[in-house]
Amino acid sequence: MTPHEPKLRVLIADDNADAADTMAALLSIYDYHVAVGYSGSDALALGDAFHPRAVILDISMPGMDGCEATRRIRQRTWGRSACIIALTAWGDDDTRMRAELAGMDFYFTKPIKADALLEVLARVLA
């Protein structure tokens, strides 16, 4: 990525602050513009201000989980075309299906290999 190329805006929401902050640090190294929240409600509020092109959501967050956050994001103008990526500890088929029905585009279980996530984000930027 050259300095003249637009940076991809990525929103991360995970109730595990260490996981969210570590992911943000990693993406910042690759020159992504990152915002971090720690709940589904944070994802909505930050998204409304930040207008990300990619959103990385944990599914199992207290209060508003990642699936509900996804449904609400998809109702927003900025969220209709955003790439929404589940990053969760839950790898079962039921959770995967709930994520898909909510409108998530990709589903990864923790721990994720950085290369897999970076590949998806590069496609979003392209």
C-alpha cells in the first residue's frame, strides 16, 4: 500500500479488550485505519461515526451479541455494503448458521491466522 492509496477503515468489536486491542495493533502495522469497541452497542455507535468498509465482530458478547449487531449494521446506510467478519471462539454449525443468517460475510474461529484475515481485508480494499 502506498501513501496515496486510501486506507481501509476496519471496525473491531470484541468484549475481550486484549483480543480487540491486539487485533487493532496488528492491522495498524499493515496500515489499516482501525476503530475498536468492546460491545455490540459500541460497534453501532463507532460505525455510525467511522463508516468502516470492514467490521470484525465477536459473536458472543454480553448485551447485544455479534449477530444482533450485524442485523442492525445491515440496516444502516454504511453497513449495507460493509464486509462483516465473524471472529469467534464458537465453531459449531448452529452458530455459523446464525452468523450467516444475520448477514455476516465471513466466519473465522479463534485463534485466526493473520494471513487469512489479511487476505479477506485485501479483497475488500481491491
